[in-house]
Amino acid sequence: MKQPLFLKPVFHERIWGGTSLKSKFDYEISSELTGECWAISGHPNGQSTVKNGTHAGKTVGELWEEKREWFGDHPSPVFPLLTKILDANDDLSVQVHPDDEYAREYEEGELGKTECWYIIDCDEGAELIFGHKARTKEEFVRMIEDGKWDDLLRRVPIKPGDFFYVPSGTIHALCKGTLVLETQQNSDTTYRVYDYDRRDQDGKTRELHIRQSIDVTRIPHQTPEVTHRVEKRDGVEVTTYVEADYFTVYKWRINGRASFQQDQPFQLASVIEGGGMLHVSGEKLSLNKGDHFILPSGMDHFELEGDMEIIVSHV
């Protein structure tokens, strides 16, 4: 019987990062500008590593190549999803991501990037940038050229527990004081539209990608319709946030003991609050805040026990 794969994340320093990944999750970080935890990743720019079992030491990418049966023989040439936790201690750049077709043509080896955010925590009064106000491509280009960012960008207030679905082509940015779990396509392609004219530690501004951004941005902006669905049963409240082309995302709120069937090719799970136990094949595995694991194909029945919140996704 297959066992869950617990993973060691990879951390990335960012100009907008901070220390919340340590203070909130007790991760060991090496910089006070740590912006990203690549928690479940098979991307070459940051591969998470299996910590337990017979595959300990293997990267997610290696397992995808060597043990595809653990993932239901899914046909994607690369591990299709990427789970991150982002600490926006300062504003992220205003950016947009390409779809698969554009990425295939212009970004060798990369997928497009549709993503979504679960707001784990944020400052009071926090907001994010989600979309733009231009009605035509000509107006969009003109407002960029004239630097009319306050007129162009849509700002949305946020609170802990909010969820946003961000299809490729959507102008967006996390803003200061936000801690987010992101589920996305396995891609590291980002086109910066605006970066507040700030400079890095060497006094240099970061590269912008205006032409690509104009190419891929959806105009006019359309906020995707996402309807949350809540199901309650013994020991668990399951909130389905999105069922989309690239991923389905849930929150499992465990309060007691709940039974599940692993009926997907594989599932990605991140404990964002509390803790408890995972019961599978007669074993009891401890779960703690900040743990990330893969539930592989063929694991069948399992139980979760405790008081915790888990964000779960699958293809």
C-alpha cells in the first residue's frame, strides 16, 4: 500500500519578502527577505524533496519521471501543479501570466500560469490588485505609457479566509501585509507591468515586460465567477473553492475524526492551521501546521483526526 509523501520545501528570497514564514510556520529561513516557500514543487527552479519512506531524498520531479504510477499515470510531461506560501511583507510587482499557447511559443519548456490564492492572514485594511479598468487595448497601452496606475488598476479589500481565482491574462499583485497559499500551474513565468520604480540592494530597477504584458492581458478585465460549495459531515467541513481546467481546490476543516477516499490521481495537501493525525494502512502519522504532503494514487482509504485546516488540490 502506498504511503503519503511528506515534503521538504524550498525557500526563495524576494525584494518584497519578510520573516512571516518563520514566525507563522516555524520554518527555518536564511534571510529576512524570504518571500516564497515552494512547498510542493517539481519545477526546476525549486524542487521539493521527499522526507519519508522508501523515496526519501527524491525530488518531486524525479518521482514524476520514475514512479508515474504514484500519480495515476497522469499524462502531463511535467508535474502539473505547484503549491506555494507567499509572504508579502511589501507590495509585489504588478504582473500578468501567459496562457499555455503563448508560453509554448515564447517560453521554452514552460506551461502557462493560472493560479489561485487563499488568504491565510493579512493586516487590517489590506488589499490586493486584481484586474484593470481599461475598456480597450488602446486605452490599456495609453494608461501604461502615461503612468496612470491609480486610474488603471483595480484594488480589492481582503480579509483572512478570502479566496481568489486568477486565470492567465489577469493583471494582479499581492500587496503589503499579506500571507497567501497559492495553488498554480507548474510555471515560473511572470511578466512585470509595473514595479513602483523601486530599486534592489544594488540600486538597480527590476526588468519590466511591457510588450509581453500587453500581448497576454485580457481586455477588458473579467472577474471570474467562482461559487464556493460547503459540505459538512462527521468530523469535517469541506469547502470547494474552485473546480477549473487546471486544478480543483478545497479546504478541509477537521474537527474530530473524518474518513476520506483517495479517488483522484493524486492530491496535494498543506496544513495551514492546527494539527492532528493521519491514519492510513494501520499507521498514525503526525500532522503539524506547515506540513505539506502528497496523497498518491492507490492509497485508497484514510482518516484525518484533530483540529486543523488543510488546503487540498488536485488536477
